Amino acid sequence: TLYRRVRGVTFTLVGLGTLCFLYGLYVEPFWPEVTTSQVQVSKLRGASRPIRIVHLTDFHSDPVVRLEEELPDLVRGLSPDVILYTGDSFNSREALPVFRSVMQELATIAPTFAVRGNWDVWYWGDIPIFEETGVRELDGMASRIDVAGSELWIAGAAVDNVAGLHAALASIPEERPIVVLHHFPERVAIASEYGADLVV
């Protein structure tokens, strides 16, 4: 009957939702995955070798340590020239020390830049979450670093600062290699207006 079919579909959806929730809570936070990509950037003039960038995002740290203690060694093993973090940092105020601890250690490996995601802006806008970590937070600004004999510009802004993203990109001299940090991938449209070479 129709009632049995509706009830069967409902139980199936509830079951799938529960499995997804449990996977997100008990599996994914303990299972790191490294994906590599190569990007050809002609504007990297004079670079003596390829530049290695490690991109991290969405830690959503909890008060109980999960993968945070393993991440620095994992990242260190990748030998990055620069580390980029694109937000959504922790789930409760009690988790702030866990998050700051991992960021502090990451910043000892390579220059580390970060932007705030929607979670950070909506819930933790009053907290200087990267304070005393050695991480440079970008919110409407660009920073130049020298890597392997070439300059590289890192620009970024928090999710609620679209005007700041424009300002950061407009501040970079023309024909420079540009990497853009933003939590929302659709901001690639803005980055492309300014000739960005990579958006994370």
C-alpha cells in the first residue's frame, strides 16, 4: 500500500542520514586524505624549483583531540613552502585551545596564512582565533613572500568581506603570481577578474 511505501522510504532516508552523521562524527575526523595537484604558473619568474603549497580547511575542532595531533607531522612530511588554511575552525569555545595548538605547530613548519570561514564569522567573530599562533590572518589584504627565488602573492578575505577580497587583489602589482584564499569556492569568479593563478 501507499502507506507502507512512504513508511519504507522514510525509514530508509532516516537510516542513511544516521549513517552519514555517524561517518562524519566517528570516521572522517580520524582519516586524513592527501590529494596532490600540479598547477603550471608562467608568472613564477626565476623560481629555482616547483613551489609546494599545502591547503587545509574545515578542521571543526572539538574539545576532544581527534586528528589535530597527527596533522603537523603529516604536513611536515609534505615539505611545504607555504601552508594555507581556509576556515571553519572549531565547533565550540572549549575547542579553541585544541585548534590554536595545531595552528601554532603548523606555523613552525612554513609561512602559514588563513582566512575565516562561515562558521568562524557567524559564531566566533568576537574571538581573535589565530592570535599568538604565528598564523597570518588575511581579511582584505595581500601578502608577498619570496619562495625558491620567486615572489608569490597570497590574498584572502573572510566569507563576509567581498569588498575586502576585491581590495586585496587590486593591491597586487600586475603580472605577479597570485594565490587566493577563500572559504567559498564561488569566489573564483572574483579572483579570475584579477588574473589569480590559483584559488583555494
